[in-house]
Amino acid sequence: MAKIIAVTGKGGTGKTAITCLLIRHLTRGDRIVLAVDADPDTNLPETLGCEPGKTIGDIKEYLYQERENLPPDINKESILESKIYETLEEMPRYDLLVMGRPEGSGCYCYVNNLLRGIMNKLVNNYDVLIIDAEAGLEHFSRKIFRKVDDLIVITDGSRRGLRTAERIRELVDELDTDISNIYVIANKVTDTNRESIASTAEELGLELIGMIPVDKMIIERDLAGEPLFDLPDNSAAVQEIEKIAQKLGL
């Protein structure tokens, strides 16, 4: 059974960059990894250094538009499953699935129900599934993904950012989602705010599993539009990710 890790956090915290570095770590071993970009902004492929093709959103749109034209006796789940495998990008060390979102404004509840069953079958082909989730918990509330083992909330060094992590934890409880563990990673940490981050996290009862320092290599690559997947081992962020991965048992 695949271990499922989801990474969330508000915009600007470096959520996608950290997801990319966790994928980088996972692919250094012999595990079979599925990376899922579930953020409608679709930035994960760029940080990984690959081009996205069709998305699950495109498929959902197709099935929604064609729902009246398909023969009633045709197996719509088989159609959806085959098209999902068509969108799966097979990279040398991992597979990538981009969720996207449909363009229309209709109700996709029926397609979501089909998708839920197919995703549950798909993850059985992998050792680890890692999701770059959107800022909210929409994917989890719809239960498109089954039980999530580790939900990682990315925050900046501000008290407001840590409060956001606290609200996400509260929302998880309200939605009655099947999430086993909630962890927090502080990103873009400096020597001046390191202690205050740790004390605020403790005050709020948040399990802080890592503090990633400001990394000039990431800043330079972001400005140049270059991928982060091949950052060197001496990157400060990469080194902290290795410590975090050990705590997560990865």
C-alpha cells in the first residue's frame, strides 16, 4: 500500500518548491514514486523540469461534455481510466499526474465519483504518492484521494503564517478527513526569526518538523525560471529536506 503525503500551504510560502525537493529525495532510492500536481496553478512540472501535457481536468471536461453522447451501456469508468493513463507523464525516476481543473461551470460530481475509484486503484502501483495540493482542502473534502498518511503544511516565518497552519489543522478536524498526521515546515527561515518560529509553533501546539533556511540557489533558479529538481547536494534547502525526510521515515 502506497504511503500518501500531501503538501499544502498558502501562496508564496514555497509549497511547490518543497514538494519538488521531497520528490528529489524520494527518487534517490529504489521507491516507485507518483507525483501529483493538484494545485490549479500547475507549477510543479516547471520546478521538476518537465512539460505538462493533458490534465485530469481536461478528461473531466471531456466526459462532462460528452455525457449525453456516450452509449448508455458503455463502461464510462474504463474510458476515464484509459484516458488517465494517457495523461500520466513517465519520467526516468517518477511518474507525474497533473490534476488541473475543468474549464466549465457544471457539476462534475459523477465524474469525481468515477475518478475516486480509479485513483484508489492507481496508487496501488506505487510505493509513495506525493501531492502538491492547493491551498485549501478541497481535494481531501471530496475524498478523491484515499487516506492521507502525512499532511505537511508549509508556512513562512510569521506568526500569521503559523496561525494559517493552525486553521488548516482545525479545518481537517471539521471535515472529518482521513489524515493520520499533520506536520509543519517553516520555509525561508533566517537566524533572526528561528527562535520565535519554534516558540510560536510550540505555543500553538503545531508539530514543527523542519525549518528551511533562505537558499540563494533557489532564489537564483526561480528568477531564471530554472528547475529545482537538480539542485546540488550542498544546497541549504536540500540538506534540511534530508533531515525532514528522516523524521518522516522516507
